[in-house]
Amino acid sequence: MTVELGVLLFQIASWIYVAAALCYIGYLIAKKDAVGRVGTMLLWVGLLFHTGSLVARTVATREPPFLNLYEYTLCMIWSAAAIYLVLQAIAKTKVFGSFGVTLIAGAAVCASYLFSWEVRPVPPALKSIWRTPHIASASLAYAAFGLAFCLAIMYLIKARAEANPKSFWGTRLPASTVLDRTTYRLIAFGFLMETFLILTGALWAQKSWARYWGWDNKETWSLITWLVYAVYLHTRSIGWKGRKSAVLAIIGFAVAMFTLFGVSLLLSGLHSYA
């Protein structure tokens, strides 16, 4: 297996995700279950090719795909697709895919053509047993936050449409209570993974740089992300629901994306290798 094979498999997966997203959008518009089933089948096929790309890259480099921004994004998108399929099975509705799978497809196409897929040597500081759990938890956290962002957008649209329940959005989106509750559950899971991300990062930093915390840009923004979602969960515990929670979920995702991409691309620091 070669790195190029892994890149090709992911490019194929990204366009299969696009086809799946179009089917989910078609399902939302036409409300035909057959279209939704095709979308789900395509999503599974895309995930299969995506898995193959990760396996090919791992075999070719003899390292888990947890080193640079390209590899992070591949793992995050894979996690989002897997979490979405579990969510769809639990919720027994395909409507979430019209937004969720569209985000997955867009991210996959961007990762395929915007980020460098070249393999670089692993810096000595990154050769640690903590790298795998650290990046795996990051992938799951950001994937969950991304899907929660999609459902928060859906909630705001649905809440606006409730004034006219026979409108397009009023008849096609799930009940606002379902969207609100599902957003909360995704964020609760993501927050747990974000907490594990910070803890494993601190242990990794101690092993590599002889300190648990150094206020590096990535560390600082990871903490800010954690605090934003901690505020979200706290406000839920004191009675916040609905629009306020949805807006906070959207803000949280924006902060998370800056932590993942903005810090890596715009700010210098110990995590600049990404």
C-alpha cells in the first residue's frame, strides 16, 4: 500500500459523501424514504472507502494517521460519519442528514484538495503513547460538536417556522424539542471527549516538554473551547433551553474550529507542526 493510494481512496470517499448529502437533501425535500435509504447506503460506502484510506496511510507510513492537519481532518470526518450513522439509528430519522452529512461532505472535499497530504518525519516530541488517545478524543469531540452545530441550526430554523407549521420547514424538520435534546446529548458527549483530550494532552506535554501546561496557543484555545461548552452544559442545568442554547452551541463550534484550524494555520507555537 502507498500514501498515494490512501489519498485516492479518500478523494473517492469525499465525492461519495457529496452524493450521500444530495440524497439526504432530496429526502428532506421530497420526503421519499427510498431516497433516504440510498443516502444512507452511500454514506456507508463512503465510510468504507474512507476507512480504507486511513488503513492505507497507516500501513504506508507505519504510523497512525495522527500527525498533521490533513490526517486530523480525515480522522475527524470519519468520526463525524460514524457518529452520524449511530445517531440516525438511535433517532430513527434521516432528516438530520440533510444538514449533518452536508457538513461532512463539504469538510471532506475541502480536506481532499486544500490540505497537504505529504508525509513528514515524526518529531521526537510526538513519539509518545499519548498521541493516539489524544488525537482520537479530539476527532470524536470535534465531530460531535460539528453535528451539534448542524442540529442547532436546524433548531433555529424550526423555531422560526413554528409560527407557520404548514410551511416547508415546519412540515419537514423534527420537533424543536427533539432537535434541542439531541444537540444537548451530542455536546455532552463531545465535552467528555474534549475533557479527555485536555487530560491526555497534559500527560503528553509532561512527557515531551517536562510540564503539564505551558499556555501554548493550542493549549489555551483548547481550554477556551472546553470553557465555552462547560458554560453550555451549566446553563442547561439551570434551565436554559431552546434558542439560547442553540446560539451557544453555534458559538462553541466556531471556537472549536478556530482551535483546530485557526491556531494551526495562523498562530505559532509548539503545535505548529500540524
